[in-house]
Amino acid sequence: MKLLIIDDDRETTSALRAVLTTQQLTLDIAPDAQTALALLQTVPYDLIVLDVMLPDADGISLCRRIRQQQQTIPILLLTAKDAVGDRVAGLEAGADDYLTKPYDSAELLARIRALLRRGQTPITETLTWGALQVDPQGCKVTYQGNPIKLTPKEYRLLELFLRYPHRIFDRKALLDHAWSTDECPGEEAVTTQIRGLRRKLEAAGLPNDPIETLYGLGYRLRAWQPDTHSQEPLDAGQQEAIAAIGQMWQEFQGRLQEQLSLLEEASSNLANQTLTPAQQQRAQSIAHRLIGSLSAYGQPEAAILARHIEQGFAAPQSAIAPQLTTLLQQLRQATTQSPFANAPASSTASQPPLTHRVLAIAPDPTVLQFLQTEAPRWGYYLDTATDLTSARQQLLTYIPDAIILDLDFPDTQNTGLTFLTQIKRLGSTPVLILTQQDGLSNRITVTRLGADAYLQKPASPSDIWRVVNRLLHRFDPITARLLIVDDDPDLLTRLQTQLQSWGFQVTGLSDPSQFWSVLQTTRPDLLLLDVSMPEYSGIDLCRVVRCDAHWYALPILFLSAHADADTLHEALSVGADDYVLKPIAEADLIQRILKRLERISVLEEVPV
């Protein structure tokens, strides 16, 4: 397999080369768009890894240009931008996958493998997770050479997790993969099968559970780590990669110190109000490159600090210079240790990588201690403050990814409300409010001030982290499947084109008599129905869905040219969630779909 890495950061590409060559992959490096386009004209590549920020073009434009040249090579975009709109733009430009910085090198490798497996060559290799092996050819599962007897459903689930490591599957997706269209089980069937699979793997002697539960999201394969108490050593390829990265890290130290000095100089100039636009641009570029470099060297916390520094230089004001100074001091401290120096395998084998930084503000230290204990299990790094003054000091140094704010401080609740107002002025950081108050007026006051979630005390740490997890993983429309039933072929085609451009997976159906079979085959997340159709109306189809034990909760939007009160009343009475009048305004329809899907995703039962 031959890969093209399009990235002008030497540290990132060197680290990638050390890791990927141990996986028997051949690499070419293109430092700019012009070189990449020239290579693509002469060399057949199996995959492109494309950084978004390049010296002569942005990665999304280059991705679009590659697709315009009829190139079908899988493309993985790397970027520090993690908003839904950015991901949609990248995927609409033709990317096959999208990974945000800072990233974990193991996840990057897993995504590369997953994209390579999507080619036309049949997949026949043995799938492994440590000493656990799945042979797709013979449909056999073994651990340390000993066979494990699984049911067909358990085997399909295990093979799916091993074939797509790091991909998150909700229970609907697992039903689609492991159950036939003739079967209509409830989502509890997935829980039952996974529980049985876990028990059999534990009985077979696996020291760790390979299936990770992501609360509110679904399941995925846990990143394999050798157990320090087992006899499973690192293989030669892993040892070689770690040694190579360690050597390059030492060589990188000199350049890193120069880059940090330049950032500190820019921060000092900002404080003195002498920072020039050229210096600002250079500082922002250095910080951006450090995100990728530090991620590649296995320094995720340092990479997060680099991201905050980049954001600070993106809109420089002298008032934020002290924050940048503190961040740079923290970055220097974070980069004093070698990669993997504090990462013993046994300590991380049961926990996901820390991906977000959360600030919890509460007067009770015991509450904060319980939250601190639970945080790594959810993949979060937690900062704490027991008073609002220290919380304000922390917010001067960095902006967390989410904030947990207890309003019940000893003085007055108004102090907490004032602080909430100040937080929301800083930006769009989601805030979860904790309070003993449960009155409607209290809830209205808090929501008017911009709170994103409200939880009445007492609340367990798991309940609190579950809400934070939801706030940090807003619904992604790219994962949604829509089914549109309308007998107007022109309108159907137009709607499909519009909705697909937003990233939805859309199925159009003009013959309502085929509705039930198409519904069971496509398993949509949301249904759009025309009211007036021959043979079976949208009202008829809605009644059928609402009467079915499996599909009764499916969100349904009606599309209709009838604006009379009787038709509207009938549609709502049979179970419609919304009613959209024709002619349909695209922006209005998109917002209605997104709101309905997001609301349903919040209400879905959390996996156990």
C-alpha cells in the first residue's frame, strides 16, 4: 500500500513516517499542493492524508480539486477545526474521513487502516486484538490459540468491532450490521448480545474487555494495550515505532525551544501593543503546526495547550497576553517529558484517551473529588475550583471545552448567575448548571442567561458526566438516515439533492405501496411524508408507523401544500412531529430536521 502525506510540517511527517513504515506502508511526502498534484498525475496512491493548512492552498480546496480531476483515492483530512460546519465542508469537498487535531496516533493509524480496507480487494486477513483473533474466512474466533464458541450474532458484532477499530456504533447501526432485514428486534437485543459476548470473552481468559461503552453514543473497540501482568509483550513493530519516535523527539527539542521562544516573543509584543500583523500570523502558524507535531509525538495534553494558544493569537488583544503567557509556561512544562514516559500500559488499558478539558466549579470539595475520580473513565481532563475567584483566574489562562457550574455557593445564588453571564460572554463554551432549585422561574432565569443544561441536585457523578458528554457530542447530521415519501418525482429529486449536500444519507420513495419494505431495509432516523398521495396517503403511513411496536417513536415530518386547519389537525392527531408547508424553504426544513434529530438523540436510552 502506498500513501501520500500532504503536510508541510516536518515534525508531523517524520513521526508519521516512523509509525506507518512499521505497518508495511510506503509513503511519499508532499509539502504543498503543487507538489501533491504533480505526484498524483504520475503515481497511483491507495490513500491521501491531507492537512488543511498548506503554504499554497487550503486542504479543503485541494480536496475539491482532486475530486474534480475524477480521482477516487480515499482522502483523510487533518485539521484543528472541529465544528460541525467545518466537518460538513470537508466531507462535501470529497473527503472520506475527518480527524481533528490534537489526535491520537493510534486513532489516526486505525482510521488509515479502515479507509484502506474500503478498497475493492476482498478482506481476508485475520483480525486481531492482542492475542484475540478472528478469522473471517473460517468464521473462527480464538484467544491464545484456544477456540471460543460464539453465537452468529456475537460473532458478527465482534468481527465488526475488530474490522472497524475506533469507529463508534450506536445500537441502530449494530442492528443494521448484525441482524437481517427480516428480523425486527428491539434495541435491547444489542445490549443482550454484547453482554453475552463480553461474558464469553472474559471466560476465555481475556484480561480486559475489548468492547468500550461510550455513554450516550454507543460502542466501539477499545484501543488494545498490553497488560503489564500478562505475558503479551510489545511486538517488534511497536517497539521500533516507539524507539524511532523517542529519537526524533530528542532531535525535535532544539526546534521546539526556538518555536516556543518565538511564541513568547509574540506574546510579549502583544502585551506591549507592538505585535505586527506579520508576527501575529507567524505565531498563529507556529501554534497550529505544534498541534499536529505534538499529537504525532504522543503529547495530547500539550497539543491541547497549543490549540488554545493558536486561538489566542487568532484574535489578539493585549488583555489576553497574560493568558498566553500562562499557556506558554504550561506548554513548556508539558513538553519536558519524552513521549510515552508516563503511559504505562496497565494504567490506560481500561480508559479512553483524554480528549476534552472540563472546568468544574463547586463549593463542596467532596463533589469535585467524585467528579475527578470519574473523569478519566469518560475520557476527560478535569480542572476544579471551589470558589468563583479562583475559577475566574483559571478562565484567564485558558477556555475549557465545557464548564460545570454549581449555583449554590454560600453567599447568594445571584453571584453564580452573574458568573454564568460572564462565562457566556466569553464564547460558546457549553455550561451545565447544578442547583438544588427546581422551580420554573429558576429554570427560566438560567436558560435566559445561556445555560446549556440544568441538573437538580443531588446528582451522581455519572449523571453529571453523562450530561457533559451529551453537550460535547452534539448530534452530527452526517450520521442520520432520512426516508422521503412523495409521489412528486421532481420535488423528490430536489429534496434529495438539497439534503445530501448537508451530509444526510437520503432515500427517496415515490411509490407509497413499497413503503413498509423500504422502511425496514433503510432503517431511517427520520421520516418525511407527503400528505396527499395515491393509494396510501401520508396520514395512512403515519398511522402504520405509530402502531408498530418497533417504529412507533420514529420522528415524522409532514410535507404538504394544504394549509387548512383540518389537515393540520389530522396530521398532528395521528402522530406527526412537525408539519412543513410547500413550497419548502430549504433553510427552514434543515433546521426543523436538525432540531428534531437532536432532541431524539438526547432522549434515546444510554447503552449499558
